[in-house]
Amino acid sequence: MRIVIGCDHTGVALKVALQETVLAEHSVIDVGTDSTNSVDYPDIARAAVAVLRKGDAERAILICGTGIGMAMAVGRHRGMRAATCSDPYVAEMSRRHNDANVLCLGARVVGCGMAESIVRTWLGADFDGGRHARRVEKVEGSP
């Protein structure tokens, strides 16, 4: 699977750890940052969305302090369905019921081991469709 990954300054260590473990078997496009110097998470989110829109990746993983800022920045873009997940169950349901194409993680919320489990679960889950597709269409149709 082709995945775009990005983080702000708080997520650098977690991003690197994920790339070295659970993402090592995937094609990964890294949109930054690689430094603990302060950056603005909306800029990283915008770069990841651009990669998804071009079709260069199927899904994105974005990391900031809580995951909430990245999810908010991504959520303003039509066709982007971001889910902030702090456990594998929520990650699975974000895919199965909401067809989330962007996973947001909080580097200050989940440890490396939990993040790896969340990412594995999220990447392995498929969208159930059916009644859930109707609901996702309603979200997509929102102004």
C-alpha cells in the first residue's frame, strides 16, 4: 500500500519509529517534518492531502501532539475523512464504518507500541460499505 506520512515537531520520534517498524513493508511518502523545531501542523496536513488528491498514496498517517489538530486541518478538505485514534478498536471502526482515509495519532497520547498496533489494525481493516456507505455519502455531501 502507498501511504503518505507527516508530523509536526512533536511527532518526529513516533513517525520515525513507525517507518522503521510497521510501515517498513509499505511504500511511504514522507511530507515532513524531520526536526523538533516548531512547525505548523496545518502545513503538513495540507501537504499530505495534496499527495492523496494526486493519487500518489491511498491513505495518510499524520501525527501531532494529540492528533486533533491534524484531524481538524484535514477535515476541511472534501474527500478527506480523518480519524483521531488512540486504540485499535477505534482505528478498526474508523475504517470499517467511516472509510477513514487519514489516521491521526497523538504523539503525547499513545506510546510507540500502541501506535504500531493502531496502525497495523487501521491498515488491515476494509470499509464495510452497505448502510455505512450511505452515511459516508451524507458526510461527503455536507457543505
